[in-house]
Amino acid sequence: MAIISLINRKGGVGKSTISINLAAGLATRESRKPSSKPVLLIDMDDQLSATITAMGGGFGQQFVPVITAEPSFAGALGGGLGGSESLLIESLLPRNRSEKVRVFKTNKTKMEGLEDSLKSMPESAFQLLYFLEPIKDKFSYIIIDNPPSAGMIPMNALVASTHVLIPIEPDGLSLIGLADILRMIENVQKNTNPDLKILGIIPSRFRMVRRQSRDVIEDMEKLYGHLLLPYVKDLADISAATTAGYDVFSYCRQKSQPYRCFSNLVDAVLGKLQ
Ligand SMILES: Nc1ncnc2c1ncn2[C@@H]1O[C@H](COP(=O)(O)OP(=O)(O)OP(=O)(O)O)[C@@H](O)[C@H]1O
Ligand SMILES: [Mg+2]
């Protein structure tokens, strides 16, 4: 069992896209095992983009009951209540498999207040850890998508996680941002979760044609080579799949670039977890 947080305080770097496809890819690999457990995808961001994709995407409105639910994950977590199995539902992903990724029924309004509710609670950084304690062993992997922040929400995710993945869009300032995130992780390791491991850095939305992107990747290789995972290219079909409520494994052909990028990533993550 691994609990994997995707963290970057910068917005739009591909945290949610990678969370969704990693969850779908891991669920597919897991379902081939004789005694398999489901994958859980937790959406800690009040934009709820991972939940919306997992529940059918932005073209329909099938996701609405799931993001306006009462009671909800956001209400239970922000109210200090324990993990509740009744809040779990099957998502639609992977689209081409019967063993679906689980998500929580959630509530957008309550999610918007979660950062403040957590801050007002005693042991504010430990609430997600306590919430997951009674249910975590039912899952093979738990993937936690985080908002673009370095506040109490990602802090809860890091305290509850066994591993962290850092998607980085390789541009001029991303190495400075990366140093900040690594410092945040180091603090959590020192003060609250000594077992937290950095699973890797994922160069995300990578554009090979850009000189600057190639230079940043070169620098990353020098500085953090041992942590670099296969990169995810910037490809229109990756974005199209997400908007349509699909994982790339169901949306794209097996020989396509999006499929291969994410397949390599899932392989590398599984290799590192062993
Ligand atoms: N590899 C990719 N190729 C093409 N488009 C991508 C890729 N990854 C992400 N995108 C698109 O970029 C936008 C931002 O991606 P995503 O929502 O995954 O980032 P994020 O880090 O979760 O953002 P936020 O910080 O706002 O939560 C989305 O429109 C998504 O479809
Ligand atoms: Mg996101």
C-alpha cells in the first residue's frame, strides 16, 4: 500500500492530469493481479478538476451530484469526523476496465472553506492522516491531488502520505519553485512524517521544441538526476482526454504518444515503489 501525494505550489503544471492518469494506470495494473484492491483518488483542491474528470468530465453535468454531496468528504474532514466508507463511490475511470478508481463524494462549497476549517482544528496537520487511518488498508494505492498552494491542505497530504511526486513544468523559474517544495518536504520529514519518501520529480507538459525546456531538463538531470522520472510531453490529446472525462489509456491508441508517456510513467512509479 502506498499513499502518493502530487505537490507543486505552482498552478497548471499537470498535478491533476497526472493524478488521474496515474490512478487509472495503477488501477489497470492492479486489476490484473489475482487478489486486487481498488485505487482511491483523493481530490484536495476546491477546483475539483480531478473529481470532475473522474466523474465524466466537463462536457456533461454528471459530476454535479458528486461535488455538491451532503454529507461529504470535505465536510467530514473539516469537521473532524473520521474516515467514512459511505462517502466512497466508484468513478468512471479507467473507462475501459470494470475495476474502477474510487473517489469521495465531496462538496465544492465545503472544499472552499477547508483550509480555514483545518487551521482552526487542534492537530491541524494530522486530520487527513486520522481520516484515512480506518480505511486506507482497503486500497492498493491512494493518490492525492493537491491545490497549487503550500498551505495546510498539502501539509495534511504530506503528513498522511508515504510518498510524494513533484510534477514540474520545465521553464525558467521552475528550479527555484522546486527548491521551495523540497524544503517543505524536508520540514515534514524532520517534524512530522520521517517515513515520507520522494518518489520522484516528473517533468510535465514538456515541449521538446523549446530550447529553454531542454536546458531546464539538463539542469534538473545534473541536480536531481536520481529523482527524475520519465517526462510527460505537452500533447493536445492529454488535455482533450481530461476535458472529456477519460484517462489517456482509454482515450488514446496504445501506440500513441500520450498512452506511451503515461505507461512509462506508471512503470517507473511501480519500479520505484518496489
Ligand atoms: N501533458 C499535457 N499536455 C497537454 N495539456 C496538459 C498536459 N498536462 C496538463 N495539461 C493541461 O493543462 C492544464 C492544467 O493542467 P492540470 O489541471 O493537470 O494542472 P494542475 O497542476 O493540476 O493545475 P492546478 O494547480 O490549477 O490544480 C489543463 O487544461 C490540462 O488539460
Ligand atoms: Mg489541479
